[in-house]
Amino acid sequence: MRPLSLHYRYEIEDSDRIAIREILESTGFFYEFEIVIAEELFDERKAKGDSSGYFFVFAMDGDKAVSYSCYGPIACTRQSYDLFWIGTHADYRGKGVGKQILKETNKQVFDRGGRYLYAETSGRDQYAPTHQFYKSTGFDLEGRLRDFYDTGDDKLIYRLDLTK
Amino acid sequence: MRPLSLHYRYEIEDSDRIAIREILESTGFFYEFEIVIAEELFDERKAKGDSSGYFFVFAMDGDKAVSYSCYGPIACTRQSYDLFWIGTHADYRGKGVGKQILKETNKQVFDRGGRYLYAETSGRDQYAPTHQFYKSTGFDLEGRLRDFYDTGDDKLIYRLDLTK
């Protein structure tokens, strides 16, 4: 088996729309309406470029996008960014791909002037691997909004301090 | 002096765009770019109606809009709403108008199925009257994101439980 050597791409290509859906579907984590939202962010990026406020990183294994992130500056803040999406194709799980693309994303955010990266997720037990991912990559749990998504479904707000 | 008798209006009118600016400017609380955002929400409402996700309440003194709120459902949640804006013209401060329009807004949110109403604001001392307003109207401080807006400028997340 050849070792995994990824490279990164920052400009979107038309084929990424399908890659995004395949990546997110493969994880088994997302509802259909959430995947549609992810596609809409791609469409916004395609239509408006940087002014969409959505930026992408794709981790490429050869010419195949196997992981991606989508981030952007938070309006009315000076140095806060949202990590809207981060996902890795199930075929590539357990290889540290998520951590690699996050590291690359952090670099991009920092270079754009971002100092804090926020990630929001559900507090449900089903998301324990997500919580573990954020904890293990330097995020702190900055807030919890009780019953935000639904009764018994809190929103967790994680924050990564990129200056540390 | 005649007593203040307000009535409410929920459909926007073209003249509200100027009323919104006058109300927000009169408070002395908002930056120009924030007022522009408030106008953009009005424009979205005008262009797309309910599907904009922005709903308005205007408190009318005769035919003059003296206070307004803008709220809407939070995407991907079942019963959480954002209170995007609430403001009362400086000429009408200290008369309980803010509390009245909030009460009316809460009723509208509840009737649409909302159970939690979120209000976000800066933690800076300058906003002490805002914090006091939320505390005195039943909101709880649900979270604080440190340095969110800028260094030394936290975001406070208030929540009102409409089922209580």
C-alpha cells in the first residue's frame, strides 16, 4: 500500500459539488437538508468568489478530493472565523486526514487575519467523535446553548485560539 | 400630555426603511455598518417575504413607527429564534416602549412555534443598558464568547425561554 500523500487546493472546481456530497454522505453524520446547505455554500462561492464569505480547502489524493473544509470570517467581528464544514470521506478515515486538513485550514485563516476559529456542533452522544476531534485538535468548549437545535439537543460552541 | 397608546404592525411598508435608520441612529448605539445591515434585512424581507426568514414588528404611535424589532427562525433548529434587532427611537425612551414591543415580539415568535428567543450583544460596558434590558425582561445569560467581536469585546448570548 502506498503511503498517503495529500496536497491541498483552494480554488473550487465544478466537480467539487459532487465531491462535497459524496464526502458528507459517506460519513453518515448529516441529514439531507444539511448536505443541501453545504452545496449552497459551494454555489455561493461559485457565484460570488471571495465576497461570498465562504472559503474552501480541499485535500487531494492525486486528483480525488477526499476531505474538505469550508470557513469564513464572521460579520461584525475583527478576527473571528467560522469553520462551517469539515469532513473526510469514510474511505479515508483513521488516517489523520481530518487533522491535516484542519491544520491547513488554520493556516489559511491565520494568514487572512483570523485569530479565533469557531466550530459549532450538536451536543448529542452521536457526535462524540466530533467532540473528541475538536478537543484533540486544540479547541476549547467555549459555550453550550441548551436545547438549541431541539429539546435535548444542545449546541456546543468550540473555539480554537490560533495565537497559541 | 396625552398618554402613550401604541399599536402594532407586522407588514412592512416602504417608509419603514427610513424609520429603521432614524430609530437606530437616534439611539447612538450603532455603527454605520450595523445600520446598513439592519437596512439589508428590511430589503431581504421586502424582496422575499416570509421566505427571507426575517419578520418585523413595528410599534406605531399614530402613523409614526417609534420602535421596531426584527426576528426570525434559526436554520437547522426546531424551535429557536433570533432577535436580530430591537430598537426604540430616543424620543420615546423611558416609557416602557422597548418592553412592550418585546412582549409583542415574544407573542409572535411563540405563535410561530418558537420556544427560545436568542439575543446577542456586545459585553462592553457601553452596552450595560442593553444587558439590563434583557435581564429585566426574563432573558438569561446563556453564553459568553470571549474576545469574539474584538480583543476585550466579548459576545454575550442571552436566551428567553418562552415556555416559562
